[in-house]
Amino acid sequence: MALILDLPDETEAALRAKASAQGASAQQYVAQILEIDLGQATVCQPSEQDHYLYGSPKRNL
């Protein structure tokens, strides 16, 4: 499925910067955030969400 979002330039730049900091493309980063938000994430445990979303240190609980 393809979804096109019309984002303000500042938001797009912030998104690309966050994605890059996580070593992901903007598309991968958005997909990961949506999977977590929709409760379908398989890439991390609930205790790791802050790490993947915001770059916080992993908790490894």
C-alpha cells in the first residue's frame, strides 16, 4: 500500500533527521512508528518503544 502525506517542510526535515539518526529511511521510520502506535509492532518489546521512537537508551527489561 502506498500512502502520500503532505507535510510542512519543517516537519519533513525533522522526520528525515530522526529517521537518519535511527539508521532508517523516512519511510521505514514512519512505518515503524505506525506499527507501534497501532499495536502491531514486531520489531521491539513495549519497553523499547522510547528507544525506537525517540532514540532513548534501550531499557533491556
